[in-house]
Amino acid sequence: MSAEHQPTPPGVPAHAHRRSPSRIYTWLISGVAAVAGFGLVYANTVIGQVDDALTTSDNWGLVSNPPTPTGSNAPTGSPDPADANAGNALNILLMGSDARDGKNGKIGGKVAEGMRNDTTLIMHISADRSRVDLVSIPRDATVKTPTCKYFDGTTIKGSTGDFNVAFSNGGRHGDPAEAAACAINSVQNLTGLKIDHWAVVDFTGFEDMINAVGGVPMCVPERIVSKKAKLDLDAGPQVLNGKEALGLARMRTAEVGNVSGSDLQRIARTHQLLRQLSRVILSKNLLTDAGELTQFLKATASSLTMDTGLGSTKYMLGLAFSLRNIDPAAIRFYTVPWKLTDDYLDVIILKSAKTMWAELQADQPLTKVGNDSAGKAWDNVIDKSPAPLPTSSDVTESLLSECDI
């Protein structure tokens, strides 16, 4: 039977389908790698090996203000891959799902049904491709949750509550595309931004991504022991594997270490992890090595769901190529301006966030940003601006040598 006539696999909704490895490039753009900018490799073997590995879904019919399709603005006649949205800024919503199905349940524990997005980032790519801003929205931020629509035509009424309720409501049927659509509506209502693309990654995908690049070098400021996160780290420079990196990113409690339980502190650690990961991938020129690229793409393919537009090989190659020369210092992580409620249980988004949203809408550098409430032990590590990329042939050793802990 030809690939074009394969039946829909069991458990995969008819609206969703497996697509080409182009969506791996989607993750490289939407996750961390492509935002760091790097060269591209044309390797037919890579494309063949990861073909049909990712799930995409056209869920824009569930979104109240879907993006308007645009034609290619890229110049013609060049042998290089063309950026179809050249001259246009882009907003990509990145969501980390805590779904506990299959291997994800073994990693996170089967403690809850459904799915929630513990991590949400708006990735803004500037029109001139010289700047990438990633803005986190805390899961406990109080927002107006919109009414969610499902593919079968049913709905669930919205309310006012924690930000991650939208993704949870949308994900009641176990479909990440429905969950993403509801989260997109919530983000667009909150910010006034139009989301152009989206991607969802689960626990397994995060672990596999870290392992595929040989781990991520981190400066851990203090001893960390967390039974719940299955984490035991000494202070100092070290390379974290996928399991350790995920544990550090997700950790809310610890028997040893300055871990407050705050989602805001968790955001700070996640930012540091992603910043270091982007520098590793950029330093290693991952996309110029067909062997390493193949391993990376295959490792992360099965744990991603995204929109069909972002999954176009032609589209993604062009976007990635347009970011190949970006300065690592121009990849910046932020948190929306916030304050805690008097009982310290919830997060209030400050009125100054309106300035942040307006600057993103105008494609301008951000001036209003929230602090990453990391706790004293983490502040000196988290708040450092990224140093220039290492010139040493041993990328990991160069990054670890930057630690002054």
C-alpha cells in the first residue's frame, strides 16, 4: 500500500496525520535549536529516516482568530532555501504537555488524567530575523479562560482561573491539537497577539532532545536532592542528561536546596536550561553534521504535535536558513510582568504587561519584563547574559568553564 493511502493509525484522530520529517525542523525552530540559528544540511538520508515520524493537525477551525495564510515573500532564483515569510514577524506558541500516557506516565507518574501545559512560551521571531524573544506565561497566572471547542462540535464553557486550565480543558479528549487550540485562544485573548504556529512536546520528547545532543552543561549553584523529581545533583558545573534536565525543569519540591515550590522559580530554571541547550546546538553546528542531525531528528520525532503549516519542509527550511546567522545574545528569555497574590498561591499579571504585548505586536525589543523569581542561590546564574559562543573544539568543556560556582 502506498504511503498516500495508508489508513489512519489506531488512536490518531482522522484530522491528524503523520507527516514528513519537516516537522522535526519545526521543533528545531519552535523549541530551542533553530532559534539559535545555524546552517542547514540537505541530506536525503535524513529526510527518509524520519519520514512520517511526527503528528500534525489542522486545528485552526477551533481558533477564534486564526492566522491569515500568506504567500511567499522570499526572493526567487537563489539556490538557498527561501523564507516564505521573509519580512514578516512570527509568533509561535510552544507548549510542554504533562500527559501521562505510555512512557510519559513512567517518567512523571500516573498521578492525573488528561493533560496540562506546565510550560508555555510565546516565541516571537522578528521580521528581520535578527532577534528571537521567548516569553513565559506562568501556569498559575489568573486569566479569563475562553470557551473551548472540540472537533466533534461540542464545547466547554470558559471561566476565570489559572492560565493552564485552558490547555487542560481543551485536552479532555486526549487530543493535544484540541488542547493547543484552547490555549491559543487564551493567549490571544490575553495578549492581543495573533499566533501563527504552535507546537506541543511531552516529557519523553524533552528527555530525548537533551540526550540526542549529549546532555546540557549547567552551572548548578547548590546541592539539589528531590525525591519527587528523582533528582540528586551536586553543586557546580556538570552535564545533565535528559532525565536530570527534565527533573530540574519540572521540580517543585526538594529535601535539599533552595527550592521554593514556585512555578516562577521553575520557569527561571527552564530558561537557563533552554539557553544552554541552544548554545550547545549552535556551537556544535548540529545541522551541518548529517549523522548527528539524523540522531537528533529521530530522537525527538515521536514526541511532537504541531500545526500543518509549520510542518512544511519548504517552509521550515527557509525559516531555519533565515536564522542561521543570528547572534546568540539576541535570543532572549523573559517572563510576563507579574506579582503574587497576598496568600502567595496565585500570580497576577501586571498592567505593565500591556507594554510588553504592544512591543511584540510592533516587533520591537522588549522593555517591560518580569523577574524570574529564582531564589537567591539561583539569581547569579539565571540573570547572566549569554556569553559569546565557545571557540574551543570541546564545546561542553568550554561552557562548563564559564561557571564561577
